[in-house]
Amino acid sequence: MVGRVCLKCRTRSDYVAVTDLPDLKCEHCETSLTVSQEVEHHRNYYYLCPKCRRQWRLASVLPSWNQLFPYSGLAADQDIHR
């Protein structure tokens, strides 16, 4: 799950959809990357290079929300401690 928060007021949190993610090029071959959730069966977003087959898990290159923003009420399944 990837969330977003208004950087100006640091409120108004929401979930990020595929259409919200930027278009990127592969840093190795300059091919346009595609975005997929199929790698982990709809659990994470991945950027995939169709040419050189490299992939990047989006969550692995983003900071955890609590490192940048105050608590906003937006939660992922793995954030809930039982």
C-alpha cells in the first residue's frame, strides 16, 4: 500500500492509485517502465522494465509514512498490530 498526504498542510491523506504514479524510465536501458501489482498478487506496486526485465518494488524505495508525516488514520493491513 502506498499512501499520500498533502505536503503543504500534512493532512488529507488518501491511498495512491496506479494512475497517480509517475511515468518512469529504466535507469539501465531508458525504456519506459510499466506499473504492475501482479508480482505479489495485488499486494505491492512494482515498476517493471519490459526490455531488460528489471523490477523495482515501489515500497522498498519510499520512506515509511511515519518518518515524514504525523499519524493520519490511513493504515495498511501490515500496520495493524494484533
